[in-house]
Amino acid sequence: MAEPGTLLSDLYGRYGAEIAEVLDKVRAFIASSGDSEISKAAEEFPLDEFCVLKFILSALRKKAAYKEVAYSNLMGTLRFRKEHRPLLENARASKELLTTWPSVFGGYLGSELVIVSYMGKLKVNEVMAKFETVDALVGHGLGGGEQIRLILDKRSRESGRLCKLLSVVDLNGITAAQSMNMKMMKALQILTKANETHIPQMSSKIVVVRPPGLISTVLAVSKRFLSKQSAEKLVVCKGSKESLKGKGVEACPFLSRFEHADQSIPEDIGGSLRSPSVTVEI
């Protein structure tokens, strides 16, 4: 999997032949299918060299069969986007960040977009009353994934570097009711799998800050709804729940690696960002 900030020109140079082969194969299938809806889905994605590159990079774990895996996953994604086309269209038109729990945009740390999610502020009963079913909650989350995909794709294309998402998850104040709600856990399992499959190369790291005292409990709960691939991206900044707030981002060994990291982290969890954005700009 390519690291954030990798030059796209280097990746195109390395995998250009494979990208062209998979792209031609997908385009040939769409042309022969006569399916106007899947053609629209491909146009809106959009289906091009950058799109295929991300599927190639994610499929490299399969080694010898990676081109076949990339093709299969890409075709599955086009069918997925055809099925959910109205939902994705609404997400693209929305200026509200469509996330399950209260979230804000930070800035960029290098080539990584920071989004901070406040899981401790999540009002589970209100959320479940609003969406009622797991499917409705999943649909809302899929819309948020589409928004983030568009932001990262635009940034990648403009900068010429692979941009990814750095999720900072604040657990300060989280309760057992929030972390153990079965409907919420099921929705997060589905969303995690869907994002990994249909938005490849989106996530870089998931950084947990201000966790409750028992780190093992945090990890155990997290792994209930994270796939193995996502669980491997999980970083927990250990310490008391107020450690980041009192000492700043240097209290987190991971975030402190970035120069000027505090400028992308809200003040309430130890950064210097005073007015984090909640508006989607694509």
C-alpha cells in the first residue's frame, strides 16, 4: 500500500501497464453491457487512470493475482455505485459533513486530511431514533465516505501526490452504552468493509486520543467493528483522558511526528485550531 504523499507520477510510472490493462478491460465490459446506469456510475466516479491506480495499489496484497483482484473489486464498486446512485448524488450535493458522530475537519498534515470525531459526544439514542434502522444509518455513513473520497481525490489530483485520511477519534467521556450499542456496532462493521472495498487507499491511520483508563478495553471494543486491515491502522495515544488537553499534541507519540501538527488539531483536545470547519468544500 502506497504511503500518503507518494508522487502520482512515480506510481503511474511503476504501474502504468497494469493500470491500462485493467482500465481497458473495465471499459470494454461497460461498452458491451449496454447498461446505461453503470455507464453513468463510471462517469461520476470517474473511471480513469487515477481511479484504477487506487484499486491496483489495494490489490497488491494478493501478489500474483492483483490485476484480477483489482478488476473484480472495481467492477463490484461500479455495481455498488449503480445501486446506491441516488444516495451518492445527495451526498455530493450536501454541504453538511455526513458522519455518524460529531466530527470536524482539521487541516492537512502533509498529504493527510485530518478529521476529528468526538465519540464521547455521540448520543446513541438520538441517532438510532433518527435513523431507526441499521440500513438507514449505513446509508448516512456511505454518504460521508463519498464526500471524503471527493475531497481526497481532488487534493491528490491537484497536488500530484497521493492524499489520504487521518482520523483522530476522541474517546473522552465515552460510556459503555455508546461503545456497546449493537445496532451501532453492526452499522460500523458494514461501513468499514464498504469503505475498504469501494474507496480504496482512503485511510492512512486511525488515531485514538484521550481514551478511558483501560486501553485493552478500547482496543477490544474497536476491533469488534474494525476489519483486520483497519485494525492494523489503529494507533492509541495512551495516557489520562486530559493528557492531550493539558500538554498539547506532543503528548501523542504519533501526532507529534508531524511538524505543526497542533495547527490541524482543535483546541479542545490539545491543538491550536480554534474554529474547525464542519462544511464540506468540494
